[in-house]
Amino acid sequence: MTIYSRHANRGKTQILATYQGPDGVVSKTVTSLGDSRLAVPIVDALNRISAFATVPVSIHDRRERRMDYYPHKHLAALTDAAARAALLTGAHSLWYEYVCLRLHEALADLESALVALPDTVSRAIRAELEVEVNELRVALTDFSGASSEDEPEIERRWEFGHPFVKYDDATDTLSDETREQLDRREAGFTPEEREKAAADLRVLVTAHSRCAGMWASLDAPSCEIFAEPYGSDGFYLTIQAPEPGDDDVSWEIEIGRWEPDDPDEEYGDHTSATGNPVIGCALPVAPSADGIAHVLRSIEEKPLLLAEWADAPVGAVLAGTTMVVTKRYDS
């Protein structure tokens, strides 16, 4: 329920916490740094942590036409490192587990940013998280009607439906559209199928996060990664998880190519093109995040590897991988 920012002051960079107080918006200095560059990843991580922690407890769970609430279990991870592993398990809902994974990433990014900082700065940042989560818990207790007269007064105001956070995390994780699409995807899933779908989503999100610098996009609701590295001569790759409950469908890696809609045009000089699949690899076992990341980094380093793979016959192992071609679309 807090927005973080940087402010230059007397040769130093202040990290500010801005929140809704009893008398309006308040800004308070969390800590100061001599090097402004060190403040950038800290502010970014704190804003993501605040948003991923606050938004799930600020909206209704509307799956299956109900009006319920999301769990609060993720709040423990803000101040208890031992509780962070729980962010990578569970199957409450695809969207909630997706947010928990993003929160885990943000906390890991914050820890990485704190490594190079003095203990006084690290302690101030950790103390800020303590304040954030404690005040939010008090506000949630009051909202639930379970507060007592002994509850302490809170300095930071929280309002259900109107969280005071910075939403722009570049992933659309917290958007209504992403939540609604994931809700539709899991509609009709059994608890076991939802658990499997959540695990598959974690694999794809984690793999994509490890290759953030390359030209690859993640479609979380479709549980798919699309990669088209620059210089691939029109070839692209998709990685898609199966729909839970369909035992005949496996993880699929497909290589396709953009073909000009006008047969007289060459690729690169075309006005419009349509993507057509060339080969498919049905994987006998679910891939790991490391395995997917390896494939993505390989084609980033050598984009024309996609063209080489696309020539492989059925039954061939794609060079540098364990993937076997199980289908050619041109045969």
C-alpha cells in the first residue's frame, strides 16, 4: 500500500515511501544512498513487492461467479525468508499463484540489490518491509471485523478496491485482463488439474524471466512463450504447456516461419506475411525452466539455428538439445 521513489537531496539519493496517511498523502525517507545508481533496482523491487503483496488482498476473487477473497499467506514472505519457498507451491488459483511467483522474483531481486549495500541501508530497507506488512495486516484485520480495542493505530491507510501502489511492472500480472483470462483458463479444472497448470505456468514464467534480454514474449494466460530473435530469417519458435486433463497432449515446441502473403515478394521485402508451422516436437516429459531457458538463449546467440532445426526430419534430435522432431507439417 506504498509507492516508492528516488529523490536527490544534498548530493545523496533518498529512497522515499509515499502512502495515504490519516490527513492525506505522506512521503517519508526510508534511507539514503551516495550512488543514485544503487537506488534504482531497490526502488523498482520495493514497488513490485508492494504491488504484488497488496493487490491480491484488495480485490475480490470472482471465479465461478462467486464473491470471495484471496489468501493472505504471501504476506509472511515479505519479512520471513523461510516463508518464501511457499510462494512457489500451492494451487489456490492460477492468477494468485502467478502473483506469488512474481512476488518471489521481486523479493529475490531486492536481496540481490542489497548485497552491495552497507548494513545500515539493508536494515532500513528490511525495517520498511516490516512496517509495510504489519500495517497492512492491521488494516486487513480491521476490514474483516476481527479487530479489537487493543489494535494499534496505523499510519498507512488501506482501502479495499483502491490499493495505493505502482501497477506498472511491465508484465501485466496485476491487470484485470490477465486475471480474467487466467480465471477462464482454469474454469472447470479439478484441484489436481489446477495444481498441474500452476506448476507448468511457473516453469514458463521462470524460464522467460531468465532470458529477459532476448526477443521473447510470454503469454501467461495461454501458458506459451513466443520467440523470434532478430536475424532469424523469418523463423520463430513457440513453447506451449498442455491443457491439464488431456492425457494425449504433451508439452509442445514448434518452429514456424513467416511466409509473404504475396508469392512474388521475398521475406524482408514483404508487405504482409502469415506464420506457418514447419516442425513440432512433442516432449515425452515436462521440461525444466533451465531446459527452456537453454533453448531460448541458444537461438538468441545463434538465430539461424532455427533454420537449421527446421530442416530436421522426423525422428531427428535437434542439435544442441534433447528435443526430437515428432512432426513435419510439410510432409
